[in-house]
Amino acid sequence: MKVRSLPNLLLLLALALIAVGATNAKDAKKAPEYPNAKREQPQNDLRSEREQRLLQDGFNALNSKDDAKATGDLNKVLKDSSSKYAKAMALRGLAQIQMNAGNIKAAIPLLQQALDLNSLPNDDYFDTMLTIAQIQAQDEQWQPALTTLQKWMTEGRKQSGAAYALEGNIYYRLNQYQNAIGAMKQALALKPDAPDSWNQLLMASYFGLNDYSQAAKLEEAVVAKNPDDKAAVKNLVSVYIQAKEPDKALKVMAAAKARGLYTTNDDYINLAKMYLYIAQNQDNPKPNALQAAAVVQEGLNKKIVTPSLEAYKLLGDADYVAGEQDKAMAAWTKASPYAKDGDMDFMRAQLLIQDQKFTAGRSLMQTALKRGVKRVGAAWALIGNADLALKDRKAATAAFEKAAQDPETRAAAEKVLKQLRGGKK
């Protein structure tokens, strides 16, 4: 149960490839996107009609996805034009070609050269700067991206929820979680209908600070708004688990199952595990342990839960904690064929010996040892106990001698051996 991975917030802005020289009157009426910018907007120095046509041809080819022609025309503008504006626009077009081809790293120096010419109008200039920041972030150049973005904010003086979201994402990647929280709060304030990914990033930032209570509040609001969003439900469960509030996690999970959201093997297994975890930490474990067993059995009956070692062991564990030893034995018996070793047989044999079924328990424990068990010394000690109960002192001595070879059981085994060799029962 992990918090789902952060979405990719680095969506590139497409460069605004304008129809040069064709819409001057219309453009003059357009409201500026950066009315408060510090930068003084330069005059357009493109005077040559031939260069204007060549630049326009390059953009027309680019818009028609004829990258070869566009590259030739725009490179000719770069080589021959005396206009800084034309060169800057050509560089932007060439950068767009690189981005279209997936070569985002190659686009950065082209865009930077366009900025350095200081000839673009403010809207194009600052959009280009923002695009550089986005590409740097997509290329995981986090610190350069932050520097570029903050320059855009300082000089462009534009309030943008998307830009603050990008800043929050960069801070998060730099493990500067408090700064990420501040940026994401500003982003959300500017865009109340923000995508869920923004809230997820804010929640992840609280996670980074181990502030699970704030993370929970955010995810609770998401689930309250979208109760049938299974991903949000899983995320809220994860938050509660991290916050060490398993009772709240169980409540959310049980409600999700009741609403029909739980439909997979993992859904049922995780819910049963949560019931059992809580049961094992209660003074009266039986109610929740029985719930755990019921969830697994329901899943098996509905063919949602796949018969497996995990499923049958979990069912047996739940029954055992609930005090239903016969049911536990039945479930563990079903689990045994799925196991690659003898550990399930060890558990069954231990239960038989505890129930004073010594002959059956001893035999099954020997089978477990042949298949391989993690606790070899404990297995021999239990066989020794069964031998003693069956009054076979010789076999018991041999069993405890093997138990004495294991550090886990050495001290206890040697104590029994001392009694056996001294003639004491």
C-alpha cells in the first residue's frame, strides 16, 4: 500500500509560432500577456520583405510538419538576416523542430540564444523563458530549471497557477518540501479547479516532511468529493498507515469494499491483512480476526482471491488468532502444497503437538525438516517434546542433541539434555 507515484507535471508549452508580418493590426489589439513586465519591449527590426517571406515560409513548413524545408529556411534566416528579431524567431522555430523530434536537450541552447538576442516582444520573450524552464525540468535539470523559472517570475511579473505548480514540482524533486508546499498553495489559490495532480504533489510534499495529519486532510477532501475514486481511497489508506492510524485505514477500506470498489485479489488480501493486523494488537482479537478470515473466504468463494500460499496462510493465521484451531489447520493444510519449503508443515506440526497429537505432530515435523524449514532447532526441539510425551527417551535425546546445534535453541536443549542424561524426567 504505497502512495501512488507522482504524475508528470512537466507538460511542455507549445511555442507560439506566429504568422510573421501578416496580422500586425490584429496583434496590436491583443491584450499583452505580461502587462507588468520589468523588461522594456524592443522595437521589431525586421524590415526586409524577402527575409519576412523566408521566415514565414519556414514557419509555414514547420506547421505543415515539413521539418526538412523548415530547417533549411530557418537556418538561411539565421545565416543571412541582419534582423535580430528574425534570427530570434528562427531560433525558436528550430528549437520547436528539436522538440518535435524528442530532442528536448538540444532545444535549450537554441531557445537561450533567442533570448540572448533580446529582440523578441515581451509575450514571446517570456513564453520562451518559461519553455526553457519546463524543458530543463523535464530533463531533470532541477536547479537550472528553478533559476530560469524564478527569473521568469521576477521579470515577467505574471501570476500563473501552472508556473507555481511547476515551481512546486521542482522544489519537491530537490527535497525542499516546505518550499514545495508554499508554491503548491499559491498554485491552488490561483486555480481552484486545478487537476488532482496538484493536490497529489502538495500531499506528497507533506509526506516529505512526515506531516501526515496535513496529508490526510488533503486526501480526505479528495475522497469526500470523489468517494468512488479507488486511487484516492488507496492513497488515503496509505496516509493513515504512515500516520500509524490503522483503525482509520481499516474504516476506509471496509467502506470501500461495501461500496463495491474492492474487486481484485490484492484488494481482498490487503483488507484481510489489515483486519488481522488490528486483531493482533487488541486485547480481544477474535472479532477482527474472524473478519479477516471472512474476507479471504469470501474472496475465494467468489473466485476473486486466487488460491495460493499467501491466501491460505492468511486464512489459517486469521482463524488461529480467532481461536479457531481446526479451521486454521484446514487452511494451512491447503497452503502446504503451494509452499516451496516445509514452513507451513512446521506450523501444522506445532499445532498438532500443542494439541497433544504427538505421533501425528512428530511425523509431520519430520516431513517439514525434509522439505526445509527456517527454524531447524525449534523443529527438533518440538520433536523432542513429542518423543518425551511418547516416553521415548532415546529418540528425545537424539532430537535435543540436534536442537542444541542451533543457536536459537541451544541453551534450552542443553538444559533438557542435562536432565535426560542425569536420569531425571
